Amino acid sequence: MRKNITVFCGSADDCPEAYLDAAEELGRLIAKQGRTLVYGSGMVGLMGRVAKGAIEEGGFVVGINVECYRDFPPYPGTGELLMAKTISERKNLLMERGDAYIALPGGVGTLDELMEVWAVIQAGLLDRPMALLNVNHYYDGLLMQLERAYQDKLLKEKDYRRLISAPDPETLLRLMDEQ
């Protein structure tokens, strides 16, 4: 079982409720399974909801914030808070602290975090699972693009097969543990 799960996700509160509910469900499941949630330390949007789920379930949460967001506090009850000087340092800490990585729906920052992890794994610097929680088919377009890259021989099969995708948290965590 992967102990420390780093979750990348958006901070928007006005996204579809299904995304917020899935984030909270993932946080609860991480805690119920005795895992630690590592996240970007936000209190709003999907970040806040994944932390809320884990904390309300009695789980341990590590928040990793960046100086430019110092005025945005972590979810109350976050067990450990680390402050990075830059976004790049924050991403490195999120990678270092995780045994596995999950991207929930999010915007440019979430995609950047996922792709950086993937590039580091592809380079052979890490060997950890990464996954998409594909709530309401949010990542279908990305998965189609990756399939195209694989079909056009721009993405090697071993790297293409590394990315796990599932529509619900329970299936996703099980698939990650099997990898």
C-alpha cells in the first residue's frame, strides 16, 4: 500500500459539485486506509475539500504552501505545514513527500504538477504510480491526446501505460496499489 498520497487539484470553489464531492471522498478514503494526504495546503476548492475529508476522518495531512500564497491558510487541522519559496520548490516538495500521485480536476497548475511528475518518472528519477481521478470524464480529452501521442510513437508504451485512470477514488487507489 502506498502510504503518502500527493494530490494535485484545483482551488476553485465554483467548479461542479461532483468534483468537490469526489475530492472529499478521496480524502476520507486516504484517511480510512491509514494513508497520509500530501497536498498544496489550500483551504478552498478541491484542495480544501480533499483536506476536509481526510481530517474529518482522522487522517494526517501535510500541506505544502508557497510564500506568494502565504495569506491563504491551510485547512484547519492540517498536521504539518511546509513553506516553499517558489512554485518549483513547492512541486519538488510535493513530489518528494509522495509515494504516489493523484490529479483531481484542476487547471493549469494541476496539469503542470502532473506533467512534471510524469517527466521525472519518465527520466527514471522516480518510480512511483501516478493517476487521474477522472470524475465525470474530466480528463477524457487529455487521455485522448496521450493515446494519440502513443499511437504516433511520441510516447513510449511503458510511459503511456504508467498513467492510471479511474472514475472513483476506491478503484483508483486499488489500481495504484497494484502497480
